Amino acid sequence: MNRRTASLLTASALAAAVLGAGAPSASAAPGGCAYTSTSHRPVVKKGGTGASVKQAQCLSNIWGGVPKLTVDGVFGAKTLDKIKWIQGCHGLPRDGVVGAKTWAVLYDPVPDCYDPYPR
């Protein structure tokens, strides 16, 4: 390896270290849920589909409560029940709509909920 190549490699490595390339993001989603950016939080509700629904399903699986949802991107009856339960655990209206306040609690789950899970 010549000096020029070695210098370029050293400079690249230094730049990557300074810029944090390869380091985990401080805003990484819990539980490895990476279907959307943590800042992408559109309103989703029953009948909705897509990556944002997958994100909500994945995040909801971090919670207790069963069943664990299939992360399929389809906001159906089981997803609705799980979201309503999570909302109730935080004193939010149990409307089943994933809006700003529900996204906030999905990204910051409480370890326990004393609300019985719907059957």
C-alpha cells in the first residue's frame, strides 16, 4: 500500500469515527423495530396498512399482554385490541387510533400494566 492510499484510509477512518458511522443511533427504536424512522409518526387506525402499521405492531409487541401481534402491516381487530389496551394503561382515550400520544407511549413502554388484557 502506498502512502497516499494509507493516508486516505486513515482519513476515512477518522471521519467515520468523528461522524459516528456504524455507531447505534441515539434515537433507535426499542426492540429492533425499524420499519420506519422513529420520527415518522403518522396517524394510523383500523383498516390502515403499510410500514407505519408494522412499526406500531412491532412496538406493541414489546409490551406485556398477549397475543403478540403478527407484524404484517395490516391494522386489523387484534391490532386494534392491543392498541386500546396500551392506551388504557396510560390513561389515554381507548379509541384505537395511533396518534401522537399513542406513538409516544409505544416508544416508551411501561414495564407493567395492571389493566387486564381484553379477551
